[in-house]
Amino acid sequence: MILSLPVFSGGCADRTDSGTPVVFEEETESEKEQITIGFSQLGAESDWRSANTDSMLSSFTDEYGYSLIYENGQQKQSYQITELRSFIQQEVDYILLAPVTESGWDGVLEEAAEAEIPVILVDRRVDADKSLYSCWLGSDFELESRKLCEWVDAYTRARGMEPSDLNIIHIQGTMGSTAQMGRSRGLANAVREKGWNILGQMSGDFTETKGREVMTAYLKRFDNINVVYCENDNEAIGAIQAIESAGRTAGPDIDKGDILVVSFDGVTEDILSVAASGKIAAIAECNPQHGPKVRALIEALEAGESVEKFNYVDERIFSALPEVTEVTVDGVVYPIERIE
Ligand code: GYE
């Protein structure tokens, strides 16, 4: 909370020794209430990230009683650490951190704790001691993956394929990020349990450019790829470009030579229309609308209430293909949202 000192202007007047009137102004309601937030966003690598940044920027406005300092870490942890230190120096009321990777945050989080500035983690997590942050809000990345893998299994069976027919390229996200680790773990377990084949596995850093580069290289090396598991939609777009440049097709007819592309996010109309065409066969939704939920957490903390340490957002799974209508994970049934 900013405790503003009285400022000079028209309000109640006093008189100095020299006789000059000194005027104090009552602070306005909004000045009294204003909470200063330092938000270190990890980068601008994907459509998901842009939607997430928009959600945060539009939730911490003057109108809601916040003053937000936004910084973009450009996918570099060292930049994010510098940003946090500057927030500490500016004595912000809260730090919001969307960390690029999980490890290496202990030192700067201890500095924030010493300065008694609460830290809220957004999207990805850190592996530091849990006492060093107030709470976290984001997705269950492994659950997203398990839903998508169940979809791949059900869909390929419906197309008359055996699990051992699946030859998968796995384009990973930023290595060491929570999203990558959860989505890679989900696939690794499915590969083992179902008996699929992984031909290659490499990071595409959640970007279209790297997704295209990785896929281009694998298409030169293997001629039997029939599934590409991309850890986000931007990588999938890059992979589809590589597939088409190599004279292959990305599509649902995996039993007739198409390469089946699956991915995560589903946040823009453009991506959903790519999925409607079947070029991306299924997308496990990753919900970027964190702003209002983080604001509610801060309001609860301000009111002295205790909040859950780990807060999950709800997510769906999308496909335009009619073969699979639902998937079940841990006994919970998730309907497939049909996109047209
Ligand atoms: O899925 C991807 C982004 O951490 C959930 O990061 C996020 C992921 C998101 O670059 O598109």
C-alpha cells in the first residue's frame, strides 16, 4: 500500500514563519487505495503469452486501484532477476513473477522476503522453498498432456491403427519450464504405457521459428513420422510449415499418409481455425486469463484472508474431428469441445 504524504495545493491551509500559506490536500480515495505491483513477465514468445500479458495489464489498472510496473524478461532468467531487484528497490507492494524456468530463484526470492514484499507466482512455478512465495496460479500442465495423449490414443485406434504404428516427433517447450516438464512427463508416461514410438525429441522453445527448424531437420532424417506432439500452438504452426515445405500434409488422415499434429494452448481465433481445418488435429487448452484471478488473490491477501498455495485454472480440449467425443483421466470425463 502506498502511504502518500500530504502534498501542497488547495485544501486546508497553514502558514509558515515567512507568512507564505502552505496548503495540504486530502489524499483522494484512489490514491489511498492504490496498490503498486511489479510484474515480471517472462517474455513474448507465443500467442498464449500475449493473451496472458493482456489479461494481467487489463486487470491491474488505475480503475481497479492498482499501479502496475510491467517488465518483459525476454525469456532470460538473468533479466527477470534484475527486474525483481528493481521492484524491491522501488518498494512495490506485491511482486508478480511468471518465471521462465523453475530453478535458480532462491536468492532473489529471499531478498524479496527480507524486504517483506509478497511474491505471487503466475503461470510457471519455481523449485524454491514454498515459504518464499505467497501462492501460485496457473495450469495443470501434466493433466493437459494426459488428456491430449488419451485423445491421440482413442483417435488413432478409431482410425484402425495399433499403438506400435505411432512414430512420434516430440517438439518440447523451453527446457526446465514447468509447462515443458509437465507436458513432456505426460507424453513420456503415455509412450511407456501405450507402447508408442518416439523418433526424436528436441526443444522448440515455444516459438514458431524453432518449431519449424526442428521439424525441418526431423523430416530430413525420418520418412516414417506420423505424429507430431508440439508443446504449444506456435511450434505447431512452424511444424506444419515444415511439413508442407517437405511435400507432406498435416492432417487427420494419419492412416492415409497425413502427419497428425497435436498441440497446446488454443487461445486465438486463428489457431482454432487451423484446428477446424484438421491441420492441428487436437489442442489441449491452456487458459491464459490469469489477471482477474490474481487480482482476487491479492484482494484476499489485502483483506487478511488466507489463500490456497496452488490455484488451478479450468481448461478444455478442442478438436474438429468427430471420432472421439470424450476422454477420461483419473476417472474424470472431459468432453471434447467440437470446433467447426
Ligand atoms: O503454453 C506457451 C508459452 O507457460 C503455459 O508458455 C505457458 C506456456 C504456453 O510460451 O505457449
